[in-house]
Amino acid sequence: MNIRYRYMTLFFVSVLVIAWMLFPTSIDIVELYKRSEQYDRAIFLLERIKKKEPDSIYFKKLQAGILMLAGRYNDAIEVLEHVVKNNPTDIDAYKRLSDAYMQTIRYKDAMKIYEKIVQFTPDDSEALINLRCFYRIYQCKSMAITNLEKYIRNFPDDISAFIELSRLYFTSDRLNDGIALLKKMISEHNLGDNEVIEASRWLSFLGREDELRDIYKKYETKPTDNINLRIQMAEYYLRKDEPDKAAKLYNELLPVSSHDNSNDITFGLAKAYIKMGEINKAESVFNKNIDFYSDTSSFFAEIGDVFLEQRNYDIAQKYYNTALDVNPNNLFAMKSMINFYEITDPSKTLAYIKKMYNINPDDPDIVYRMASYYETANNRKKSMSLFKKYLTIMSNNDYNDYTSLRRSAFANHKTGKLEIALAILGKARELFPEDIEIMNDYAEVLIDLKRYTEALKILNNING
């Protein structure tokens, strides 16, 4: 093999030498050197050729390409910057320059080049896709939104772009735009199961049950094999008080469940049976599946949560006690027991809260519970200190879920940061516009800000 390689190399070099002697200025020789990875010779010869045509864009771009192959990226950048300066609409040169910037880790410069390309050619898919990546890296939400809006106008069949843009709308507090985009996507495209799952998650999170019903209708007559989508549908039926439909779906899913989804299916089926009043069937489902769980303490606590949710307090307490018998230090089980006692006997919560705090003093949920307890006990010094600790722990959290929004607003309210509390509750009202608890919280902050007219208007809306 080595001998053959030597002969081939000798032959190739001989061809180059002969060609050099016959055609010393031929661009073909440059290409031959380039293909044989003799980049220094290719660059030297190209310099000789360029003397005859010093302004040739073709030669300069070829030179830049060879320089990049040789790893001389800064030299390539110098050549290409000269090209685009004198030819500001040369899209190919811009793309080469962007590649060179990326090789030298000048990502922001590369991003600016692609922004310039999009100005000249708004439908350039390569530039738009690369900009999506850059904006995601640098978390430039507003620029990412503008770029994706432009991309969708030019490529209206790219479902992934619809999903990504709707996600950006929702996380930028542009809820109506996000919902309108999802509706447009659902009505104008034949979505695959995974796209339906993504759209359904957002609609479910925002409480848009009517839109969800429209999505799921077609699957009632034409069932899907996608397990995750069927789980979503079953959860929807539970929320809409159609437990018989949910139970049917969950029973169909049990034989094909996996480690990743068996918990959702087991607990979903049990909830359906409880809603149907078939308690024995619900407990039977749990008993059949208990061997699959290594952490039986948490499993028993989760069973208790299901019964607590359905206000079966005696059965819930039985499972919570069992969970703590298995592992007295299980935080999940203790949190569940606290939830139970907050409803049935609040005086018994403190012992569990203190025990959890001693085990994990940096858990934001535990810190908040401790702060809330001292707040209700009128121990302002301790509650203030713990609320401040909670806000510090949660400082990097992008509040979007119901519990985090209300807790963060309350903690800011109690530590005197009224404007911040009001801003968080404003976001919560957009996400959950019909929630009375959030409206009450909002009115309380307005009262402390002495904005009585606005507070009265909200309270009248609640009552009227």
C-alpha cells in the first residue's frame, strides 16, 4: 500500500511539474495544488496569477478559501473583508466571511454578517436558520422573534419554526400572539403527533381547553398510536370530568407502558376510578404496580396525594402514614403530609416544616413554607428573613408556573418590594386571567400602594 501511494504521489507531482512548465499561470494548477493539500504552493501561484488581474473577485475568494483550508483564518478574513467592502452585495463572500469568523470564535461578528445577508435576501433559508441558532445562544428574544416571523413568511410549511416562535411569544409575555400562531398552525397544517403534543402542552398550560378539544376531536374517530399524545388526551378528559373516557385510554395504555410513562398511566387511571366512585378499583391499580417502584415511600405519598385531591381524607392519611413509616425522613412524603394538615389541622404542620428545614434548608419550597408559617404566627422578623432567603434562591428563576408566580409575588410583597410584586402578579394575570386568587393578591398589593380606585375595580370584578 505504501509503495502504491509513493508511485501515485510521484506521478501526481510529475504532472504538476510538467503543467507548471507548460502553463505557469493556469488556474487549473492552483486547483491541483489545492486538491493535493499543497496549500502554500497554491497560494504562491495564485499570487502570481492575481498580478495580472489584481481586482478579480473570483481569485480573491479562491485565495480566501485556500487560506481557510490551510488554517490561516485571520488572513482569509482580511481578504474577504476587502471583498465585501468593495462588493457590499456579494452574498457568497459574506457567507465565506461568516464561516471564517466562526472558525476564529468571533460568533457575534458572524451573527452580524448573517443579519446583513437577510437584509439583502430576506428569503435566504441558510442565513435565517443560522440566525435562529445565534439568537438562541445569545438569548436575544426580540431579535429571534423578528427573524422567525420573517422565516415563517418565506417558509410557511416549516412546523418547527411555528413551534419555536410560539414558545418565544409565550416566554416573552406575548400570550395572544402565541395562541393566535398555534391556532393558525393547527388550522392550516396537517400536524404530526409530536407537533400536536408540543402545541397541546402550551394550550393546556394556558388553560385553553376549547382549543384542546378541537385538536383532540379527530383522534376520537381516528386513534393515534403515539403513547405520549394519548396520555395527554386522557389527562384532558380527567380535567373535563370525563373519567370514563380517561379510564378507557389509560387501560389501553397499561399493557404498552414503559418505565418513562408507567407512573403517569398508573396514577391517571387511579384518578379516573376515584372520580367514577370506584375506590376499590383505584387501590387495586396501585397495589398491582407497587413492585415497580424502588422508592415505595414516595409512591405511597403519591397515592395519598391522589386521594387528597379527590377529598378522600381518611384514605389519603392512611397512605401518608404508610409512606412515613417506610421512610420517616422522606421530604416528598412530609410535604404531602403538610398539605394534608393544612386542610384538616393546620396546627400540626409546624413540626413537619421544621424537620424538613433541618434536612434541607436550601429547598425553596421548604424555605417558603417556613416563612409563611412565621408570617401567619406574626413573627415578622423570622418571616422577613426567610422570605428574603427564598427570593435569593429563586433569583435566577424565570417565573411562569402558577405556584412560583404567586409565591414570588407574595414574598416580594411581604419584604416591601411592592412594585416588583405587582409586576409579577401582572404577568400571572395574563397567564391565568380568570384566577380569583391572583386577582385578590393583585388587589392587596394595589391597596398597600394606596392605589385604592384600581383595587376597588378589581374587587368589584371578582364579586360581580
